[in-house]
Amino acid sequence: MATYMFRPTFTFVFLFIIIHALKANRTFTIDYDNDMFRMDGKPFRYISGSIHYSRIPSYYWKDRLQKMKAAGLNAVQVYVPWNFHEMEENELNFEGDKDLVGFIKQAQEVDLFVVLRAGPYICGEWDFGGFPPYILAKNPNTIFRTMDSTYIKYVDKWLDVLYPMLKPLLYINGGPVLMVQIENEYGSYKVTGGYCDHDYMRHLRNKAFSLLGKDAVIFTTDGDRDSPELRCGTIEGVYATIDFHPTRKWRQLPVAAAFNGLFVCNCFEYTGRFYLFDLN
């Protein structure tokens, strides 16, 4: 009887060790010497498309992801809108249509990697850049996207919830998430009359590495039009990427794996602005 009880226990322990050994061998890195990504030591390239889980009922998530896979993509890029999960202070919701972890796991089920754009500020033509409106309602003098103490207090509180949820889903931990983006086109904020707070970007960098682990791949995305965008949006120790339209050249592509952080095929328009397009 003792021998019979020992065998399943031994098998379980053996499988547990094997599974953890496989996870321990998973790596995703940037090879700066050869300008490429490496997955488990081998050259790797991904081709992604974007899906906003926050705009699609969860019932259709897998259908959309399967269509992406069938189209030849091997990754999905997705924003995380903070105010989609916390409209009112301390009322967090990650269930049903807001089940971010469930969406990421469904992507893995259909064999898609994930590139996560975690904010706290996002674009995607989403209200208030994803910021919860209660912050401004309660603190009208808050200076967003800077080291303003009120703003940072709320950001840290949010990331202390979000990042621990994401850590097990990183590729290096057995999940599908290859990289996590901090902020979004921060350099454009300065160009359009905002701020250029490098201490803020360093804070986001340090927060990400602290909660996701030192081996997590963290990146930024900025426009390539003017050097101020890259000077303000990039930060040491974080992989810098650019975004551009089909007609733009890679004029200031940072060194490393060629990566367009946001390929804009049809950009938004500003209300009241006159547009004239040269069709030639």
C-alpha cells in the first residue's frame, strides 16, 4: 500500500519539476548586436494586429482572435484602458467583458502572442486617454502624465493591481505576453504643448520592472516626425520603438530589432481642421 501511494506522488512531483523547468528555459530578449528579437535563444519575428477587447463583447473574443490567426498573424497588440476597469474609485472590475486575463488566455489558446500596451495613458481614441474621470473630479488641479504627487498616487495604486495580474502571463513565465509598453507616445505630449518629465518616465520604468520582474521586456512607442518626440518619450533601460504611417520613412528608427510600435493606416482627424490630401 505504501508503494502504491508513493507512485502518484512521485509522478506529480516529477511533472511539477518538468513544467517549471520548461518555464525556466523560456526567454524573450532583444539582441542589440544583431538587431533582432530572440525567443528561447532563436531569432524571432512577430506580425501583429490590434484588437480592443474593451470594444468587443467577450462572447466574440475567440472568434476575432481566430480570424487574426487565420489571416497569418502570430500576435495581437492590445491597449488596457484604466477607466474601463475603474470608473469609480476603488470599484475595480475584471469580470465578464472586462476580463483582461481571460482575453489574454484566449489569445494563448489560439496560439497568438500578446503585446500589451498598459498605459497608464493610452490612445486608441479612447475617452480621457483611459484615465478615470474621478481623479480630475476630486482633484481638479492634478497635472496628468507628470510626477505630480496626486497623479502618481493614483497611478501607483492602479499599477499595483494591474501588473501583478499580468506577471504570470509574461512569456518568460509561461504566458503569451512578449512585451509591455509604458505610457504612449509621450514625446508627442511635449510637442503638442504638454510636459517632458523624464522623472515620470523613469518612475513608470522602475514600477514596471519592480512588479513584472527585471527580465520583463518593457518598451515605449513614439512618433518619428521630430527628434523632440524621441528625446521626451524614450528613457534609458527601456526598448524604444517608433510608429509611422504607410507613407513615412523610418527616419529615426532606434537601434535594435526593427519594430513599428503602431502602424497607422488610417489616422483620426481633428474637428475643425481643414484637410487637403495629395492623391498623386
